[in-house]
Amino acid sequence: MAREQVVEIVAEMVANVMTVAVAPGERVEVGDTVVLLESMKMEIPVLVETPGTVRAVKVAPGDVVQEGDVLVEVVL
């Protein structure tokens, strides 16, 4: 049996989590927004770069994330 290939979607900067647009088990496609971040009064959508199924959501609205923090895990 093949091992799951998991892609971690990470924060590219320090930011506040405004909304989480996905839930575990949900199918995502390239370009889908998974999390909406806010930094310096700008909204930054975090997009999926590969299709898959959401395995885990590691953040919630109101959280503060640091650069490199895992936001969402996607199984290919």
C-alpha cells in the first residue's frame, strides 16, 4: 500500500487568521483559497497549489501565525 503524500500549506509571513475556508475531508483544487490572512491591514488569500483532500486544518480565525507555520495539510 502506498504511503500518503501530504503537502503542508504554510504561512509566508506573520499574520492574523481572518477566515478558514476549508474543513477536513473537503476536496480542494489548484487555486482554491484555504485560509484568508490579514497583515498590515491587507487581506492575503492562501491558495492551494496542488489538488487533493484536506487532512487537517491547523489554525482558527483569530490565531496569529508566524512565517513557516503550517496552516493546512492536504493529502494528494
